[in-house]
Amino acid sequence: MTPGSSVDLKIKIAGRLACVSPSATLGLTAKAKAMKAKGLPVISFGAGEPDFDTPEAVKEEAIRSLKAGFTKYTPTAGIPELREAVCRKFQEDQGLSYSSENVVVSCGAKHSLYNLFQVLCDPGDEVLIPAPYWVSYPEMVYLAGGAPVFVETFQGEGFLPKPERLLKAVTPKTKILLLNSPSNPTGAVLGRRDLERIADIVLEKGLLCVSDEIYEYYLYEGLTHVSIAALGEEIKNRTFVVSGASKSYSMTGLRIGYAAGDAEVMKKVGMLQDHSTSNPSSISQRMALEALRLPKSYREEVRGIFQKRRDKTAALLSKVNGLRPFMPQGAFYVFCGIAETGLSSDVFCARLLEEAYVAVIPGKSFGSDKHVRFSFAASEKDIEEGIERISRWMGRTIKG
């Protein structure tokens, strides 16, 4: 072969990626940003992150840590003081008693979830996932060699998993039940009674539970977050609780998440992290520590702003012919039915972006092609203007 010449090189991709799809939320959000960068007047309801700036005290801690030279490796599972702060957070918020050996800090809650599935899943193990679901759950299970089993929920039932459907889905291969409350994308919240029934199934069938509680501070109408792990020592011993700083403190790009659970399992999670990412960013860890020290009034102020936006978004969408929004009890999304339009969610979102310059996320990636997801992590002005554009667009293009 002549030096510098090219050949038609066909590289075989590992088979475990065959079932994995790109993230629709990241893809569509990137497209909307690219259109906006070209000067197009795009309004985006796609963001899976708060639109507020990171708290000033947290940013100041980053500066102090940089100036102090806190830029070296840290313990893989996180600096001791952050792990201890996470333990205090669980105790204060949910009455959960953990030691530092039960906690591993990772590069975002997504990373925490990925680590858990890698450590817990053997090939063929089934993971029950209530649908609609966050887009990355099934992909993480596939990458761990597991098999996601979807348990359908319905808008008319509050998008809550019914115990009888969960029981029916359990097989001898079922190992894990995955919960997400408050839910992305639906905003549904599992109350104590719901969780008690689910905990009974987990214990009866000898399952493990992975509980994604990243939106725990965003609940509305006076609701209080309840972790399934807080329902008793027996269910706590079978549960792995996942949360992080991203959503609660507007630190999405800083990538700090954490998981808590059985010490022996978490030791293996730390070992896996040893050989993949090593420690999360040293500076981000110090920032997360500062964030966990913020007064509760900070979170309450943000929650109040989101509740006002939620009310406005749901009210305006309910006036648009052909749309059927679900009123969320938590998180910062409205999952909106589009069945009456006769369009698939992919087509609906593609046309809406191209023709009205409004970005929303197709529900197909969340397990429901009859819905789209609106994020109300946007200004009230954008909420009003964006939904007005949608109303005009629906009137022009959707028959019925």
C-alpha cells in the first residue's frame, strides 16, 4: 500500500451497541440551538435543565478551590466531606441513615445509574421500567447486557404504575425494578401509599429497586417527597437511591451525582469507577459540597418559580385544540397528548421546529408516540410566545 493512500476500512462495531439509540432529547435540543445560532427565532421547550444560573456561593467556591490548587486526583468515590454531606442530606430530607461507605459520588446522576446497572445486571437479567420513561434507562440496561421490560402506565391513571401490572410483568428473570419519582417525562409523583404497595412487590418477589430521585425538590401543591427506601429497613436494604446536584442547584454541566445503597455493592461501583472515569471533577465536588450547605429557602424559591410556570404552561396548552396536557405534580415537564393530531411524535416535533420555530421533545423516545414533552424551564415570556405559536401552527396545519 502506498503511504498516504486510503482504503475502504469497515470496522465492526461491538454487538452490545446494536440496541442503543441516540438521545432524542440531546439531539433535538442541539438542533434547536444550531438554528438559533443562525439567527432563527427559536423558542425551546426541550431543556432538561433549570434555566437559572448556578448559585453565587457555589461559583465562589469554585474560584476558591482553583486558587487553592484543588485540581488533583481525589478518592474515586468522592472526597470524604462530600460523601458525609450526602449522608446528612439523606438523613435530613428522608430520614435515611447511611454511612460514607454506602455512598459513591459520580459524574452526574446518569453516571450513577449507569454504574449501578453495570454492577447489578448479568446478561439476560430483566429490569422492570414503568413507561413512559426517561430516554436513557433502556439504553443503560441494554449496555449492561440486561433486558428492559416496560410496564405501561396511562394518562387517565396519573401515569402511575399499577401494582397488578407490575406483578404480571415479573418473571423468574426479573432482578430490578426501576422507579423515577418525580418522573421525567410525565411529572407523576408516587405517594407513600403507592410506594408501600410497590415495596411489598419488591420484597415478595425478592427484587432490587433502583430509585431515581433527581427531581426530589420539585414537587407542587404541597406534596412532600417520599423515598421508597424510607419505608423500612427491609426495603432500604434492597434499594439504591440516586440523586445529584444537577437539577437541584443548576449544576448540570458540572456533573455531580451520587448513589447510596448496600455497602458491598457500592464498593463494586467504586471499583468500576476506578477503571472508567476515576473521580468526578475535583472542583465540581467542592462546588456540590457548597451547594448542599445552601439554606432550604433557596430550593423553595426555585420551586415556587417552577410552580408558577407549570400552572401557566398547563393552562395555555389546555386551550390549544388537539392537545391534552397532563398536569404534573413534580419535575419541570408537561407531558402532552397529541393523539388527536394524527401525527407521530417525531413528525409533530420536526414540523413544529421547522415551521413554527418551537422545539419540544417527541414522546416516542420516552415510550409513548402519542405524547410530546414540554419543559417549563423557560421564561414566562417564552412560554406565552411559544404556546401562542403552537396554537397558530395547529390551526394552520392540523385538521379536525
